[in-house]
Amino acid sequence: MVLSDDRHIAHMDLDTFFVSVECLINPKLKGKPVLIGGSGDRGVVASCSYEARKFGIHSAMPMRMARRLCPEAIVVRGDMESYSKYSRLVTDIIKDSVPLFEKSSIDEFYIDMSGMDKYFGCRLFTDELKQKVLKESGLPVTYGLASNKLVSKVATNEVKPNGQIEIPFGEEKSFLAPLSILKIPGVGKETGYQLYKMGVETVKTLSEIPVELLQNLLGKQGTELWRRANGIDETPVVPFHEQKSISTEHTFQQDTIDTHFLHRELVRMTEKIAYTLRQQNRLTGCVTVKLRYSNFDTLVKQRTIRYTNADHILLQTAQDLLDQLYSRRMLVRLIGIRFTNLIPGNYQISLFDDTEENIKLYQAIDSVKRRYGENILRRAVGG
């Protein structure tokens, strides 16, 4: 398939999102080296300002190392509740402005501008949307506009912060050519090292390698990398639906008033779908618990939360909701839990208070579950 000049895809990325939100809350942080993350020496950097990046600091770096690189850095613990609120605000602004968009993470959006060139001009419309986001949320945003998602995302990363760029149809390959292969999504450290050993450092060189050779070297990934190096990407913009959900419920063989049993069941179910969330690289922003009594009265209670897929946060929320729901000493026949407001994202961004060890523990648990089955490990209370 060839690239189409009918497609106009904008990638919008909120600049250093967590830091920008903190600067709105406390303007004294503007222009300072700011680190978002756990304040203890064993914490990690969830995000950092551009002023801090000048010292070589980056996300996921151990906080103790970041503070050595920049002793004058201001460490902010991080507040996912505020970040979630601003993410929803920007989502609403975009939703009210365009017919089709995809929320690819808490601070990134793909917007399908196709067809707007006939009426407004895609570049003009995207400029106006960028200014609208800044005016209504106070948050700076960078965008790249191109014929596909891949090129628009790479373009965005090239003009941060607070930039804008359009890559006209037909110039995708020439735009990508001089860039480092590490700028191409999907080229991680391991793949990059393999390519560097072959003398492949730029996208231009990668694009000129016969696709068959890349297939032999990297398998299916080689074919995809060749396509990306040549600026080819037909991935559609997936419409954003706030109400996507994941849920589970259990009808008991015998109705019960055993609150300890109810809590154990809720822990088991919450762990199950939280693990599914992590496997899908998603975060949830809303938890709902359902309770059905023996007389078939059904009660539900939900709570909007900071975006997360961390067991300890979801379990606490679910148990709080159950305590609020179970107010009558009546037999219960069914319990259920549902996560909604799902967005793409990973666990690490919500771990502002966690240590490296806690992050590694979650990763290890999920690794064991993937290998031996998700029921192999459970919390004792949910056994």
C-alpha cells in the first residue's frame, strides 16, 4: 500500500505533562530543574523538566542518581489525581473540536484531520487547536502533522517543546532519513545495538537495507522496521471511547453475609482484571463495584481515581466501595467489579511513591503469571 495524500494525521503531545501541571499549581517552579517522583533515595524519576534534562536526567532514572547529577533540582512527589484531571480536561477540549481522535496515553493524542484541508486547512486548524488547549487548560502542547501516525509522532518529538511542524505528503522519507535509528518507534536498546554493529546508525541507511536481509536478522520486526524507515504506516486512528471497560463478577452458589468472604472474593477479582490491564498496557480512571442481594436488589457505586493499573491502589478503592455498599445485614448473591475510563499507559507513571524494588516486584509477579498462569500467585487475603 502506498502513502495517501488524502490522510492528514496530527500527533499532539503535552510538553513534560506532569511538570507542566505542577507549574500551573505552583508557578514558582517555572524555569527550574524539577523532578517528579518518589522523594526517597530509592524512588524513581517519573518525569522531569527540560531544565533538569540538561543535566542528563531522564524518566525512570533512580532518584538518587538524578539528585547527584543536579543537587539543586526541586523534587515534587507527584499527584496523579491532578494529572488525571488535566488529562480529562484536554481530552474534552479535543473531543469538542474534532470528529475523530485517539487518546494514545495520558498526554498524547492522534487526531485525524483528513478532509479538513478542503475547508479550513489542516495546518491552520491544528494551530488553532494547539492555542485552544493552551488557553483553556494552561498546558503547552507540541504537534506534528503528516500523512500517517508514525511520521507525525517522530515529527512531534523533533520540535519539542512548544513546537509545531508539518511534513508534507511525499517528504516523509526525506524527513526521516538523517535521524538516528533510535528515533524510530520500536527500535529499543537491543535492536539498536544489533543495527549499530552492522554500521546502521541513520534511518536513511536502515531504509536502504534490503527488506529480506532485515527479515533474516530480526524476523517479522525486520519487515516492520523497514516500512517505518521508509515512512510507511497505514495504522488507523482508533476512535476514543471513554466508556471502554473491563469487568468481572461472581454469583455465589450459596448467598452469604460473610463480609470476610466478600472481601476475599473482591481481592481475587480485582487482582485478576488489574493483571489484565497491565498485560494490555492500559490504565483505568474509574472503579465500579456491584452488589446484588438475595432479593435481587442491585446496588452499584463508583469512584473516579487517578489513572493507574496498580493492585494496591485498585484494591484499596474497591474495598472502600464495598464497605460503602454493604450497609444492610442481608444475604448477598453476587459481587462484581468494573474498570472504565481506560487509556493506554503503563504502571510506572503512577509509582511516584514506590521504590525501584516495588516496581521490580510488580514486574516479577507479572512475569511469573505470564509463564505459569495468572492464578499461580495471589495475595494471602484473596487465596
